[in-house]
Amino acid sequence: MTETPSVGAACAAAPTEVIERAAEAELLEAALLSGAHVLLEGPPGTGKSTLLRRIATGRRIPFVMVEGNAELTPARLIGHFDPALVLSKGYVPEIFEDGPLLEALRTGGLLYVEELNRIPEETLNVLLTAMSELEINVPRLGRVAGAPGFALVAAMNPFDAIGTARVSSALYDRTCRISMDYQTAGAEQAIVDLRIADLDPTWRAKVVDLVRRTREHDDIRFGSSVRGAIDVARLSVELARLRGTRTDDWHVGLAAAKASLSGRIRLHDGCDRTPEQVVTELYVAVFGAEASELDPDAPDSTEGSPGEP
């Protein structure tokens, strides 16, 4: 039986290499050096946060990350006075606890806002002020000016994704927009290989092909990113280990694909099939039908894998 790599070891050493993003990295670097704020727009899993982390590390500047969602209020973004200490000391600056925006302003760092089009409008207005004025006035605290180097980089999925809203023209007017679409099949195979090494190249290519087909299927509104391929590979490795079979076992791959992809895809309204059924259809299209279905006299694939003695 073929030895399979350890997923635990792969996770512990998760790489941050940016693959096939040289043009976007150059644009982002130039925009930040020019003092511009940047909007990275593209589907989930296209390397937006990885790209920015690499740029921030290379420039050795502070990197402050905040996840955009409906619960990101202005107070959580800006910060607050410690209520317990206010009773004894009053509203003095030393008891103010900085939120991510003030932390980035004071340190001259990059404020990275993920899922920008998921945050409330009142919170977005605070960001617009900081972007325009490079400072912010906080009640009872006063003016906080941005140190040299402060910039905002926001990531945004397409506006018609579930749970998102259109972003106003005011934000586009204050940013340079860099569009990031899905990478090529070869790049996505390399990304999977970085996360979990020693996979059979042919099998890995099929896993990536499976995931890429979810972006084109007629029943699917939104397909999976390369993260789905990474999880299919990882789950296949560990499931094969538990079952005592090969990673490329047909049943192992199908089970891993259903678990990894059924929650990542979104079907069109009115589709009368389940995500698992659509994933199974795509899996058969890429990996072929189960051996017993092709030849009734063929041995059950659960008893062993092709090519094994």
C-alpha cells in the first residue's frame, strides 16, 4: 500500500508563498508606495490575504487584520474606554483600548479589512473618513492622526455573493481597485502541492479539475475555490489512512469530495438536486464511474485499488 503524507505536518508548516500573482503584487506594492488605499476584489480563495501578508512582511510594516461582518460596529473598529477604569479615573487617554483602526493609524500600519461588503454602513462611513482625512476624531479621546505609512487595504467578494451588498461609489472613489480572478489550473495544482506534498501529480490534477468544474456547472451559482481542492486532498489522505487503502481509492475520493465541496457550492434557485448529487456527477465526470458499474464482473473497489497486488 502506498505511504501517504501526514496532514498534520502539512498544516503545521502552512506556506504563504504567492503563486502566479506577480502582476497583482507589483500593482499592490506600487499603490501602497504611492500612498493610495487599495481594494482587492475577487472570489473567495484567490489569495487576497496571502498576497497582502507577503507585501506587509516584505516591507516590514505593521499588519492589522479585521474580519468584516454585520457585528463589526464603529466601536469595535475604533476602540473604547475601559468601563471599569472610567469610574475611577474618568475619560483619560491611557485607559482607552485601541481597536484595529486606531492601532493601524498609530503605528503607520496596513489595516486589512476582509469581506468589506459585509460590514454595516455606519462602520463603512468611519473607514471612509479615515481614508480621506488620514485621521479620526474619537469622542472624549480627541484627534488620532495616522502615522506615515498608514493605508487601508480592503478585500471584497463579488457584490452578488450571498450575504453581501453593493459598495458605494464613495469607496471606489477613494481606492485603487485590483481585480483578482481564479488562477490557472497549473497554479492551483501548485497551491495544493504546497499545502500537502507528495501527492500523485495525475490524481492531484484531477482533484483540481473537479473543483474548477464547480465554477462552470449549469446548476451551480457559485463554485468552490482552490481551498476545496486542498480539503479534498487532505481528507482523502486521512480517510485512506483510516480505511487502510490508497489515497486515490474511488470511494475515498468521492466521500472526501462530498464533504469538502457540498458546503462550498451554491446551487441556483429552483435546482431540484442536492449539492451532494451535483458533486457526485462532477466526480464521475472527472474520475470515471465506479469500476463495478462499468463491469459487473469487476471486483469491488473496496477490496483494493487498481494497480495493487
